[in-house]
Amino acid sequence: MKRIVIFASGSGTNAQNIATYFNSNSNARVSMILSNKKNAYVLDRAKKLNIPSVCFTKEELQGSNKVLRILQNENPDIIVLAGFLLKFPETIIRQFPNRIINIHPALLPKYGGKGMYGMRVHQAVIDNHEKETGITIHYVNEDYDKGAIIFQKSILVSKKDTPESIAQKIHTLEYNYFPKVIEKLLLSENG
């Protein structure tokens, strides 16, 4: 059984969507959810889904080996960042090469980098009069949003769009494609 470990900092709608998608899958499951915020709703979602969860501090991620040891014990086949806002440490990236992926709510390389997340991205898309935006699923490396791109899907931006309406369109893409891309990556490991 392939193990998926998810990191999330907030509500956890993508984490829940991924966990639900793999509930009926006999080859893979979400084995753990980790968060850097003790009040993040993703931890409540994990409890409701009967998925073990761990909360940690920024220092425990970046300044000690606590999170690395947790991951080594869990031995995930893939680590998924789903709305996780902290920079991933190189020590973990080196331990799990090409096994850590992230989803970004824009068509990278546009609107990526430190501080570019959520509504900030969607507002920048509108401010720059973009005709399209979308999602990017990419490998995580030592630079924010600069890992190799695995998958992109675009949507059109209309003149009537707001950051909120773009966010809704992006969420629809995320919910539809993120679990399928994870599944494809896990299957390709067998081939």
C-alpha cells in the first residue's frame, strides 16, 4: 500500500479531497496529515477522516530534525504540500528526492515565489490583466515554486472576474486534477 503524507497550513479542503479520493483506492491511502498551525481546520478534518495527524512548529520543521524523523518513520511514497505555507527544508528535500510535490494557484513561473499564495495570486492576475490563469503541480526544491513542473491546467480569465471568482475556478481545477496527478505519479513508480 503506497503512503501519501499531506502537509497543510489552513482549512484543508484539498487534503480532505485527496483523502476522500484515495479512500476507495486499494493501492494508496493518505497515512498522515501534518500542519504547522495548531488551530488549522485541516487537523479537525484529519480527525473526522480517522487519519493520524501531527502539529509542529516552524522551528521543529526548519531548525531541528523532528519532522524529518516523523517522515523517516512514516516512509511516505509521496509527500504532498496542499496549502502549506512554510519553506520546506533542504534536509527533507534531500531525503525524499522527487517525492515532494506542491500545488500552486497560478501558471508558474508567473506569480510564484515567497508571499505569492491564495488571494494575493488571484489579485495579481487581475491587476496584470491576464487572459488566463490556472494551476501548477510541481516538484519541491530549495526555491519557492521553482521545482520541475509536473502538470498545468489553465482557465480563461474574464473582465468580470474577481479574485474570489478566480479562486472558485482554481479550487475546481485543484479538486479535479490534484488527486489524479498524485495517483498517476504513484503508478509511474511501479512502471
